Amino acid sequence: MGICLILGMKNQHKNNVGRPQKCRFVNRSPLHNFFKPRGIPMSDLEEVSITVDEIEAIRLADFNGLYHKDAALKMGVSRQTFGRILASARKKISDGIINGKAIEIKGGVYNLSKKHNINTN
């Protein structure tokens, strides 16, 4: 199956309470990892971070037009979890665009194994 990468994640639960995140399957690493408004120096910008698995959810649902059920299968998560990942990604991207923030793609709990991603675009 491959090794699950856990990169750049801060524990979001106090006192290490809560279930560990399940590894998500991602077809490929993003081609670019940073986007910012043109003409504004980085030192003047706030940043928002989005994870690799959130970008994969955006790619599957919005770019490829898959139903949540089918996209969730490709990522190896439940439909409900996929919906939460997608909602989080959309919130962060809209925050970056509407408020003129730099968007950095980094971290997440994912596996780059293509074995699970059959017939991907």
C-alpha cells in the first residue's frame, strides 16, 4: 500500500486528545506550492495554508467534476470525511482570494500511491 506521509501538521486537538487522521490517497503532488496576489510583496501579505489532501479534494470534485461518493473512494475516506476536507479547502481558498492572502500548499496526511487511484485524470 505504501507509506503514509504526515507532513507539516500541527496537532489540532488540545492535550493530544482525539482520533488520528486516516491516511488519504493523493494522485500526485501539486505542481506549485504557493500562490499570491500579483504586485504585493510577500512581506505585506498574510498567508493561509492548505494541505495536499485538501487540494486533491478540490481537484477531484471541482476540477474533475466527480461526485463526492466517487471522489471519496479515490481518496480512501468516507463520503462525510471527503465533504469536510472539501469544505475546509474551499473556505481557505476563498479566504485567500477574497482577502488577498498568499495561499501555501503544504502538509497533510496522505499517500502518493497510485494503486488506490484507478482511472484518475
